[in-house]
Amino acid sequence: MDAITLLKDDHKAVERLFKRFENAGEHAYVEKREVVDRIIEELSKHAAIEEQLFYPTARVAVPDTDEIALESIEEHHIVKWLLDELEGMDPSDERFDAKVTVLIENVRHHVEEEESEFFPKVRGELGRNALNDLGDTMVQAKKVAPTHPHPRSPDTPPGNLVIGLAAGVIDRVTDTASGIAQGAVTATQDLIAVILRREKPKVSPAGSTVTRKQAAKVRSEASDATDAAVAKARSTVRTAEKTVAQTKTTAKRTTSTATKGAQTTARTAKAGAKRTASTAKTAAKKTTGAAKSAGRSTKAAAKPRG
């Protein structure tokens, strides 16, 4: 599937949800909650596949897209925080509608810039085949993308690819308790077990849904675990950087000490050679003088006496 067509279809789906919210009655709290939950899911998945695949590809393959891609990532960041706040807010809260309105305005602005400026550049550079290949990959990525916002998680590769996969599995497990029975994704079973070991969601008689409170708790613990993992990774990087810096400093000092030692040795050797040469020269002069003196004495002794 064409990557840009996929993203535009997402934009249209979200816009329909926006209009549903705007047309809902003032006190239609149940409908507003349902619509906002759908908006949260759609925008979370959409942002994930753009950040994991579309933006990095554009930045590498399409000239002059760095600035707009980075701006788009920052706009996503703002939207994720709004989604995160809306997820835990009661629709009867006096600020709920205002927050959704701000969200809608931000997303519409973002969509307009992407479709009028960003997408044409990408389409003009990549062409049909490359966009189809990218789109097929994005379709697969969307199936395992996070369904809830994770504003503290990395939003660029490689961090968002690793954390995004784990977050996507955790989100789906908390969305449906049946996912636990099915094992979800085996690659993250251990992580899920750690997060859920203190309190397993209870399956309702109907079969699969967990309560909003249980899901929120698990997502909160998952977010904490993700934050801890990211913090640990960053700490490891900082430690490595310090080690490299210390190694460079030590090497520089060692080199400096070695250079000074070599210079001192060279000066000492030079002075020693100079003294040796001077001594040899003096000795040679003395030997020459003695030889001359001996020669004169021999010559005098050999001269016939008168």
C-alpha cells in the first residue's frame, strides 16, 4: 500500500472522529468518552508509524526534509501529552471539552502542513515503488503499534522501535484481558509478567474487557518500567562517555609524561655526549702534546754533541 495514502486515510478517519465530537451534545458524556478513546487509539498508532518509519525514511532519502520532520515530531510530542491527560480525565470535567478543542486545532494544523508541504516532497523523491514498499511495512508496524500515548518514551530510532514494540504489546494486553490468556507476543511475555505480577486484571463474565481503572494502573506501571529502562540506557551512555573522556585524558597525560621523559633523556644523553667529546678532545690534546715533547727530547738526544 502507498505510504502517503495510508497516512492520509488515517487523517480522514481522525477528522471524522473530530466532527463526531464537535457535533455531540453538551452533556453527551458517554459519547464524548467513546469518541475521545477512539481518537487516542488512532492518533497513538498513527504517530508511532510516522516516527518509526515515515519520518526517518524521509530524512535519509528526501533532501530538505529534516526541519519539517523534526517540527512534526515536536508537534506529536505536544499531542501525546494532551492525549495522556485526556485519557485519565472525566468527560464531565470543565476542562475536558477545552482540552479536546486544543487537541483538534493542533492536529488539524499538523495535517495541513504534512499534506501540503511534506507529503509532496516525499512523493516526488521516492516514487511509486518505494512508497508501496514503505507503506506495506507501515501497515505491519501499525498492527503492533501502541494504542495509548507514551509521551515520555523515545520518539526517534532506534529507541522508539524497541520501546514502541513493548508498549504496543502492553497496551493491547490492557485493552483486552483475553490477550493475557493468548500469551500476547512471546518476545515480551517476561516483561508483561513483571508488570502484572502484583495484580492480574480480572476477566469479566462477558469474557475479555478489563476495567478502565485496572488498565490505567497497568499502563502506569508499564510507563514507569519504560521510563526506568530509558533512564538506565541513558545512564549507561553517560557512563560510557565519561569513561571515554577519562581514557582520553589519561592517554593524553601518559603521552605528555612520555614526551617529557624522552626529552629529558635526550637532553641528558646530549649533555653526556658533549662531556665525553670534550674529555676525549682534552685527552687527545694532552697525548699530542706529550708526543711532541717526547719527539723533541728524542731529537735533542740524537743530535751529535760538539
